[in-house]
Amino acid sequence: MVATVKVMSFNCKNPNTSNKAKAVRDNVISVEGPDIACLTEIGTKLSDLTPSGYNRCENTTGGTGGGVAIMSKNSIDSYTTLDFNDSSGKNAIGAKTTFNGQQIYVVCIHLYASVYFTDPLNETKRKEEIDKVVNDLIVADNAWGLPIIIAGDFNCGSHLDWADWKGNSASNYTSGDTTDGGADWKISRYLLGSEMEFKDSGKTSYIQVETGDTPKSTWKPLGYTPTGFEHERIDFVYYRRFDSVTGFATTDYSESDHMCVSVTISTNTTITIPNEPSGPPGDSVTVDTNPVASGNNFDISFDGPGNAKDWIGVYSDGASPSSGSLLWYYINGSQTSGTGSSSGTVTFNSGAENSSPYGQWPLSSGTTYDVYFLENDGYTVLAQTSFTTS
């Protein structure tokens, strides 16, 4: 059974008056006429924003990010909201909707807003938010086996458009340079990689910088003309388990400083959840005994990419990876890296390297701790878990 849907992604620029919301509704959504609309910065006038004939679910919590919404011409079977709790107030929502007998899982996403090319850590924050989308929406909603769409404002570019960033001027985008510099495009590399197997609906419509073309822009600050490098493609429609893209367009509307991205995609056969495992193969970290007796050695097992400098850190409950660990080891069980391994077990003990002033041993009793499995001497989270002490 063929299910064909037109999907649009649009940043509404927070239309917080009835007139502005109706303008987006009438001049953008109704003109595009999508089957599914993924909207970011939706503002406060949601009834005025929603065209007749559409069902809607939204997430308006999470701070100053303006909220996100999914609109569907068909019924919304279920939905789950997700707040990233980042400083820019961004969030996401995932929903199941059915077209021509095929259930589809749709995620509308608005990622952390920052200048990505001057601070690589901002890419790490966005990657952490994508990990939450995968684990707390797609996997938690038992949707991994369905056709999936992830659309919205990603606030970062793609490695398919730019090979590298080497400074704050257009001349520093170097044609033919394929090394990773200040921005390593964690989001596109992850979603399009072998683990996730998403596809970029716009990739055949864009030419990489190596060919001499400049990247296309979906963001155009009002009253400002980009000089060709600052504002590129940051609004995407990624898809998985669809068979073909039969239409792709970006359209400039005066109602926003973002362009509207519209995609028509099809799946040729009905797909059901049992066709695949419940989630991506992914990386994992597990505390072998929980709870852990305070003062006793404990083992943490891992599966990961196998880098020699992948490492495991134990943190206070709720602490971010970059805030400083209480205990840590590389995956070889030492604070001096050795040979890489894709799986294994690390024993945390009372050795001097985990004692004051270098760390905290023993751990406090009756306390919850977070464990982060981190990539290649950095703070990219491969997996995380928690445990308690007794």
C-alpha cells in the first residue's frame, strides 16, 4: 500500500497576535497545503494559526523558544512532548498519524540556538538533544520500526553543504577541504550515518561546497542580506523508511525570517513495527550492580565506537558532562589511554587516582549518581545511565 505525504517545515517567527497568526495560516500553511506541518516558534495564538481541517498537537513549554507544533490532515493517534531545558528554551514533540493505512511517526524539533561555527561545544549540545529525541521520543514511543520524519529548525548546517569552517569570513570556506574544523556537523553525520540511516530530503537539491557552489539558505534575518556564508540551510526534513522523494521546494515568505521547506515523500509498502528492533543499535553503558555499596569497587560495562580515548565519568545527579566528573577512567580502566575497544568492563576502585584531591572516593551513601559514556576525550555523550549507593 502506497502512503504519500507532503511535509512542510516552517519557523513561524512567534506570531503572538491574531493577525500575525492568521497571516501565517492563510499565506503559508494554507498555500502550501501540506498533509503534515512541522512548525517551530508557533507563538501563543494557536487557534488562529491552525487552518480548518487540520488536527494539532503542540509543546509550548520549555522557556523562550516559542514552542513547536505538528498539524496533520488526518487524526493524530498519540503524541509525546520533550523539553530540552537548554538556555535557549527549545523543545520537541513526537506524534503518530496515519495515512492510507500506514502509521507514520513525526518529530517536530527546535534545537539549541547558538553560533555553531565559533564554538564546537554548541554542536555537542545539539547532539545531546538529538540523542534525547531518539531515546525519549522515538524509542520510548515504540516508533523505531515505523516510517519516521524529523523536521524543524535545527539551528546548524550540514556536512553535505559545507566541508569545513575555518573562520569568520566567506573566503575561509575552502573548496575541496574535507577536514573537520570548528564545526564538525554532528547532527547530519549522525542522522545520515549507518546507525540511524535517515536521509536528507534536500540532499539531491544542494551541491556541496567542494564543487564550487555556495550552500543554499533557509534562514534570512529580516532586513539583512546574507553575504553568502553566514546563513545557510538550517531547516531540514529528514526521513527514514520512506522509499522516494517526489517533490522538494524551499519558498520565501514575508511572514518569517526562515524559508518554508516542503517535501513530498512516499513509502511503497505497508511497514509495521515488528520489522525492526525497538531502537537503533547504538552505544550503551551499564552499571553491573545497582545499588552500589559505598566504598566498594564497582564495574561499568560499555559498548561503543572503540576509540582509545573514549571514557566513562561518574557525576553528581543532574550534572552536565562538561561540569566535571567525580570519578573517571578511559575504557582501558586507566587515566592514561591505551588500546581502543568497542566493548568491555571498567572497574572503579579506591586507587589514588580516584581519591581526593583528584576525585571523590568513596561515593556518598544513599545518593544517586549519573554515568556518562563519552566520546574520544570530549563531552559528546555516547550513552548514559544512573545508579544509587547504599
